[in-house]
Amino acid sequence: MLVVTTESLPGYEIRAVLGEVLGVTACTRNPYVAGFRALDGGQGAQMAQVLVQSRASAISQMINAAHSRGATAVIGMRFDNRDITGNWVELCAYGTAVVAVPITAEARRQTARTAAEEVA
């Protein structure tokens, strides 16, 4: 599925707007591990990896929600986050599910590449 942060898709005609879709995930941060990493000069690479995985999970959930509505793309994708408690962070990926039809040759090639990647 094509997911973009822009509000439009050059080369595509948006035939239907299906509404907001979102994916939410929560991850915990362990203050003890973070403290020990800071003491030995660590950069918190482990926490960064957890955040990357959490964002990917939120995007995947958003895409599944868009698929279930019959969307072919998500436009205006954004991330939001907030602390739930001192040790938990909520990550949200959201955007607008649309039915987008390619109208240029380049857009048709992009659609074919995206479909092939989803199958693989």
C-alpha cells in the first residue's frame, strides 16, 4: 500500500476518501537500563531500536485498517506520541485512507512495484 506524508498523490486521482485510519502501539522504557547506559557513555541504541520497531508496528496496524476499508493508499500520514505513565510511551501512526487510481505511467509503475513488494 502506498503511504505518504503529503496531502496529495501526484500522478493519481483520488476517487474516494474513506476516513481516518490509525495504528497504536505502546512501548516501555526501563529507567534502570537507561541510567546504566548513561553511566558508561551508551547512546541508548537499544531504546532507539524499540522505538523503530514500535513505529513500524503502528504503521502496519494503520495499513491493515486502511486495507479493511478498501483503501489503496494512505495520505497525510503522521506520527504522534505521548507518555502514558513514567515508563510507557504510546506511539500512534495516523492518516487518511483513500482510493487512489494511477493516471500517469510513472504512477502505474509505482503501483506495480508496491503490489510486488506486498506479495514478496
